[in-house]
Amino acid sequence: MVIAGPDGDIEFFVDPIGLAASETKGIALIAHPHPLFGGTAENKVVTSIARAFRDLGCITLRPSFRGVGGSTGEHDHGVNETTDLLAVVAWARENHDPHGTLPLYLAGFSFGAFVITRVAKKLAETGTPAKRLVLVGTAAGFVEGARSYQTEAVAADTLVIHGDKDETVHLANVLAWAEPLNLPVVVVPGADHFFHRRLHLIREIIIRAWR
């Protein structure tokens, strides 16, 4: 799927759940990792999150950030990426929830999680907040080879998942961000940034948190 965004085309993948519209439990938008370091909507962490939300009865949308796949434009460090994701949210609500009855869930991995915190803030400011967030391997603080991320505050029921062996975003970064928010962090022992051999745990943690 490609739509016209604020500054060009935005590509995203829609994963239907095979249910009647009346049985759909929600809409989930999932953002991928840093595009300048190979991040795409087909990333295994992203697709694992999407599968969890599909198991929960949600339509899932996986956008491609600027310069990735069919999305035009150049990387903007999260600023215009936020605007693009808000355009995808607006499309999803118009096309899948015209009566405004479905909850919107936001999720992201790494750089995508950072952008999702910005999207959540913007939605809350406009009076149309997301129902709940899932953040995995959240980019926070100084990240080697990238930049220093000023990750936004999030709601207390946000599900934050991080690996204790994350070599890209150290667990200490995320704990330093979460501590002043009194925000619990689910730590997966032995998991690196990409959750190799532990992807199934992401799905299990999300499904348990929802049920």
C-alpha cells in the first residue's frame, strides 16, 4: 500500500487478520529500526510484534520510513518520520475505523520505538491518544554510530521490552529513561538487540500483557 504523505509517498504493509470487520479487536501500527543501518518493515522483530497483534485480533500496519522501499524522501532523524506515521494513523482510522470504535496500538523497535514515543505524544496532544504502546529495544540516550536520543515520556501502561545483552542500546540507557517515569521494563535474559533465538519471547510477552 502506498499513500501520499505530507512530503511524498509513504509505503506500508497491511496485515489483515481474516476476520469480519465487526470482529476486529484493534489497529496496530509498528515502526521499524533505523533506515540508515538496514532497518525495514520486514525486520524480524517488527514482524514478530505484528504476529503478536494479529494473534490478538488486530489489523497491523508496518510503514517504511523515508528512503526505504516505496517511501520517498530522506532520513530526518525522527522529525518528519513522526509526521509520516501520523498520516498512516489517519489513513488507518479513515479506512478501518470510520466510527472511531477500535483501539489504536502503537509499537516500535529500536529507532522505530523512539519515533513511536513522538507519535504517541502528538496523538495525545490532539485528543486522540493511542490505547497502549509496545516498545522493544528502545533507542534512548547515546547510541554508538547513530546519535543521542531524547526519547519522549510515555504512559505508565506502556510495555517496554529489552534484552540484557543488547549491544546497540545498552540496557542502562533504557533504565535511565524509564526510572523517572516509574516505568517497568521487561528484561529478557540473554537477548541481544535483535533478539536472536528469542523472538518468540516477544510474542509471548505481548500476548500475556494483553490477556
